[in-house]
Amino acid sequence: MSNDTKKVLIGLPSRLLANIDLMAKYEYRTRSDLIREALRRYYDIYRRTESTSAEVQRLENIYSENQ
């Protein structure tokens, strides 16, 4: 885990978590790696959506100003 990685606690329905664990085992990956990739893909799709791209850019600018 890199130094800029933060841990978060999330709640998931038991069945979803079981499915995630099964996928991770099948793909020889960790649960965290699988969830991280899923969120990364979701965010990439979200950024490419025209209706939200301006809002995402605004939020990214605010975030970078606070760093």
C-alpha cells in the first residue's frame, strides 16, 4: 500500500461481499484490489459522462487547491 493510500470502512450486503470474495478468489486477487478497481472503473465512466464532466472537473480543482 502506498503512502498516499487511505483506508475506508464501508458496509456491504452479505451476499454482495460473498460474491466479491468469490470473484477475488477466482481471479487470485485481494478483496481490496477488486473493490479498488471497480471504483476506479466507475469513476472513469463517471468522468466521461458529458452531463457530469464539468462538475467533476470543478471538484477536482477544489481538491487540488486544498492539497
